[in-house]
Amino acid sequence: MNENINRKKLKVVSLFDGIATGRLALERAGFEVEKYIAFEIDEKPIQIALKNFPDIQEMGSVVNADFSKYKGFDLLMFGSPCQDLSSQNPNGKGLDGNKSGLFFEAVRALKEIQPKYFLMENVASMKLKDRNKISEILGVEPILIDSKTLSAQGRRRLYWTNIPNVKQPENKGLTLKDIIQPTEENVYKCKWELWNGTENERFIGTIDHGGFEKEKRIQNLNFPSTCLTTFCRTFYLYEGKIHKVSPVECERLQTLPDNYTEGISKTARLTAIGNGWTCDIIAHILKSMVF
């Protein structure tokens, strides 16, 4: 039994909440929640969040929000938008960009709420100047954790937190083979070819379709998946057919329950999952909170 069970019920604010992975992570970490205040503007993720946790209080945009009414809450969580920070966007303006600049709304929330604990997540591929600026503002250095330690997905992320004694997770050694659920529905009809001598390498071939070059690679089932994006273009070979990961497989890559995002379109599900957190990584960090 988790040692946190039956301790105080937490009051939590989650910014850019998406599909409420933070709420699910708190549950997995053994904490009960008294109030969960979520700020999110995308209708589809809000729908999924409320389907799974009807008691969530959805508050809309962080811009100009009055966070002072939550002063003294136990935890503030946020993964501010990464579009201007990620190396996937060579033209990104970093923290000066319109989307990633929303980080400063989170900083305002931190000052107004003054929670006991905070947790921020963002991409590990950001420029050093942005990483250093975030660290200076938050007053802590980030912890680099790769989701492949607890999931079947490689996903390097930086976590800034004042939660003490957060250690690296013990690697479970999961691979794509552990989470696939091949069906005819997710067979991807396209031209493809295998490379020679790649049985022991992460990629075994390529497919013929548009998009980034690295999104055209056929992945080896004996390795973790590459990082999910909002397009979820992960392909694998199974019984002579190319499969594109399904929403359920993507949920498993993010350590979500099967069909957690069911109820919206397939495209919306894939986008929401790709935008979200790896739940078990967040739960691992939150387990170190002491009240």
C-alpha cells in the first residue's frame, strides 16, 4: 500500500491541464484530492478530463486569471506550451514566443498561489539560454528524466520542482512489443521497404509518406518507441504488415489506461495524447511529496 494513502486531501491547481494526466498521476501516487482546479482552453481535452474526473473545476484560460483565490493550495503543476522551445521548430522564439511565453503566466500563478510544491515539465531539447532562464526564475535546476524508464516510449523531458529527493526511476525495460495491440484497423497501407542487417537497431526500414524524415521510419518492436508527437506517427512491422500506432497503443505509451481518451475523434485523441504527460513519470515525482 502506498504510504501517502489516507493523508490529507490535496488542493491542486493545474495549468495547461489537457486531459488531466496530473489528476490521474496524483491518484496513482496515492494521494486523495479535495479540489483540482484546471486551466485549459481546448474543448476536446476538457471533455476527456471531465469524463474521467467529473469533479474537476475547469477554469479556461490562464491569461489574466486571478490565481490569488487559490493562495495556499498544496500543489501547482504545469507543462507550459513547448512549440517555441522545441528543437522540432527551428524558427521558435523560445520564451519570447507567443505560446511558450505563457510560461510567465505560470510564474505569476506561482507567485500568487504560493503553493507548498510546484512541478513544471517541458522539452529537454530547448536551447540552453531558455533552460537557464527558467531555472533562474523558478530557483531550481531541472531533473532530466526519460519516459522510457517507466514506459515503452523514449521521451526526454525536463522537470523543475521543489519536491525533495526526487530520484531517477528504476528502468522497467519496456519495449514496443510490450504494448502493441495489432488490428486490421491500424494497418497502414503504403509502400515500404526494410533495410538489411538492422535486427539489432532501433529502426528497420522506411515507409513512403509525407512528413518529417524521422517520422517515416519503421520501428523495431524490441526497442522503445520514439517520442510521440501530436501526429503520433509511429510505425511498426507485424506479421508482414505495417501498422500505425492506434489511440489505445498511444495511451499505453503514455501509461494511460486503455480508452482513457475515448469519446472524441481519433485525430483529436492522438493530438491530446501526444500533447500530454507520461503519467507514471509524473506519479513517480509526486510520490516524493510529504505533508
